[in-house]
Amino acid sequence: MTATKRLVVSAFVGACYATLTIVLAPISYGAVQFRISEALTVIPYVMPSTAWGLFVGCFIANLFSPTVTILDIVFGSLATLLAGLVTAQVKSKWIAPLPPVIFNAIIVGAVISYTSAPNAAMIAFPTIALSVGIGELVVCYALGLPLLFALMRINALNSD
């Protein structure tokens, strides 16, 4: 795939991420969230360059959060980037949805804990991280894994 095609596909994935998150805002933000757009975080398994598109899409989506903070914009977006970069390195399609679950549970869980309960962040963290992680697990495996299987059948996308 040419560099131009990689850039266009990455931008498209990022735009889809941002759009899905913003349109589904009631379930996309907060300690209890089912960010449907996170299903797209499996795409770097077949197209590693899309990790950067996901990062930009998440950054844009986080600007629209009803409880927007600079911490969420920066660290939430970095969690998605790290998850995408690690997903691109995973060898098993069954494990591919796991990096987003882990990075978001820990990083986004920490950000939400700190911003919602700064004096009790350490106490709130396990519960919030678990809540974010469960939502992420459901989305990444129930929606992301079938998406990954579908994308793997499209030969044009299997080479980055």
C-alpha cells in the first residue's frame, strides 16, 4: 500500500472514531462508558499505520467531552495511541483487542479518578479502572473482534 493510501485510510479511521464517539456521546464519556468507536482499535493489527489515525480521532473526540479536561485530552488520546501501537505488534488475532482494554482501564481510569475525585483518586481508581475496563472489554471483543475478522478477509487491507 502506498504512503498516500495509508495516510488516507488512517485519516478515515480517525474520522470514523471521532464521529462515532461524538454521535454516541451519552455512552462515550465518563466512568461508565461503552465507547463504540473503540472497536476500531483492532484495525492496527492489520494496518499498523492506523494507530496514528485513531490517536487523532480520539484527540478530536475528547475535545467534545462534556467533562473535558486537558488531562483527558492528552492522556486519553495517548492511551489510544499506545494501544494501537501495541496492537500492531500482537501476533494473535484473539489478543489484538486486549491492549486497548488494558491501556484504557489503567490510563483513562487514572485520569477519571484524578479529575472526579482528586482527594480520593487512589481509592476511586480500582472501581473506575474496572468500570472503564469492562466497557472496553465488551466493545473490543463483541464488536472489535468481528470487525477484525471481516477486515482480515479483505486482502487489500492486510498489508500496510
